[in-house]
Amino acid sequence: MRDIIRSLMDGKTNSPPKSVPDVSRDRRALSAESKRHRGTRGDGSDETSSPDPQASNRKTGTRHARTPKRNLDVFINIPFHKEYEPTLVALISGIKVFGLVPQVVTRDIRSKHRLGKLIGMIQRSAWSFHDLSYVRRDGRERVPRFNMPFELGLAAGGTAKSKCFVLERRRHRLQQSLSDWNGLDPLIYNGTVAGIHLALLTVFDRRGSQINVKLLSRVYREVWRRYGELRREFGAAWEGPCFARLQYLADRFLKDETEGRS
């Protein structure tokens, strides 16, 4: 009996201690399991159902290249003269028909910022049109205007000449007024709205396009019909508020035409 009691006591005291659980290992296992449920970003999103190409490539450090945004800006360089208002309205409405964005350094820009804004606008534009047909002396001092050839020089020096177009009202006159341009044919528009439409089609028309002279004429007539009212309220077409509203009118007319066909 005494031996039995002694053996029981020896077994109690000599039994190996219970192992202490490895808390850090459990935490790591829980964290890994949690990430599998949350996704590799750990933000609660399920990447397996809606993969993000950029997120999935973060492990390798690679990123998918984004498609560059197409440049739609078209710079307009035209005399700020009443005689050229129909020409400018035709350019604005016609450029909008092609889904592009006309740009002009409006006259309400402060003079101290005008040159910097002009250079930036020309550099950002994919195309530019320069009307060099105004060659007379003007104003109280009876001096010629040099703004148009100056802006053409900025454009020709900063962009490819294939995207820089000169407008003229008379044939062969540019050979005397700007002989350095010889070899690059100007767009002769004869001082008419129809001539501007043909010039725009020459530059922007593509095979299979639905844009034609009739559509350009319809949009121009609608915008010009409202131009008198806008001019009285906001100034000429080269003033900022009027310039913006002319674009809006062209956009709205095109939208109404599209919805009417459908």
C-alpha cells in the first residue's frame, strides 16, 4: 500500500509539464487566413472576382500603360475685325462639327499675361489655322497688323508644319506677303463661309465620314442666327463669353440633330 502511494506521488511530481501554446504562431496563421478572405490588398475587397490589372502587378513592380488622351485642340489665328466675324463663326461651328475644340486668345485676356497664354495655347494645340489675308493698314496710326504672322511663326516653330495651315482670300498673294511659306499651299477660301467649310473638309475629312458641306452649313446657319443677339449682350465672337456660347450653340444643335435621327 505504501509502495502504491509512493508511486502515485512520484508520478504526480515527475509528470512532464504541460506545453505552453505558441501564441505568435497562432497569430501568424490567423493573419494569413484573414488575408486570404480579404484579398492581397487587405482592404476588404475581393480581387478574385474583379481583378485590378495594376494591383495584380504590384508584386512584380510593373504597370499597364494608359492610353494617352487624344489632343482635340485647334488654334485659330484670325484678325479681330468686324469683316472677319462670319469667318470666325464658320471656323468655330465647323471645328465643333468634327468633334474638335476651337481655341483662340480672346481679347479680354490681360495684356501682361497674353503672350504666355498665347504660346501655351499654340503649343498644346494639335492643329492651327492662320488667316493672313488682312494685309492693309489699320487704326489711327495707319500701321499693318503683325499679330497674325507673329502667331504663325510661333506655331510653325513649335509644331510640325503639316498641322499648321494658312488661310488666304486670294490666290498667289501669299507668295508676295510670305515667300518663306512657298512650297506649302495655303487654303484659299475667297472670303466666304462656303470656302471655310471646304478648307475644313480638306484638312479633317476622313473616308467614311458623314460630315459634308450641307451639315457644316446647317450648323453655321443656326449659330449665326443667334450670333446677333449674343454680340449685343457679350461682344464679338473673339470676346471670351461670346466665344464660349458659340461653341455651346453648335454642340446643342449637333446633339438635337443626332437625337432627331435616332
